[in-house]
Amino acid sequence: MPTLLKIFGLRFFFYSAEHEPVHIHVENADGMAKFDIQDGNVSLTSNDGLKPKDLKLAESIVEENKTIFEHEWIKYFGKEK
């Protein structure tokens, strides 16, 4: 389960047996959310317990790092989208 970033109590990661589309899981002590990254766009696909302020922070961090996260996904799985 590769961790890509830990910041402000949030951990950004993907599972080692993931599926497309490119997406990032985010978790903290309260819960977990998932964001898809497709065609340069970030969209929330699920939230299980993250508070609204943490969700907003997580989304802005994914948006800011989407190119890096997508690159790491492709590097790990060895394929282009």
C-alpha cells in the first residue's frame, strides 16, 4: 500500500492491487475518502467519515499534487492510463 504523502494528519495513498481510473485514497483518524484523477480533473468519488474541513483540505492537496500522484500511479503499475 504505497503512501504518497502525509501532511496535516492526512495520509494519501493507493492500494497495491488497484484498478483504473487513477485515484487516490485519503485517510485520517476520522475516516477515508477517495478522489479520481482523470483528464487533469479531480473529483470526489466517496467519503466515509472525513469531516467537511478535512475533505476540503484533502481535495485541495490532491488538486495541487495531481500530476505527481498520477505519475506515481503510472510508475507503480507500469502502464499508461
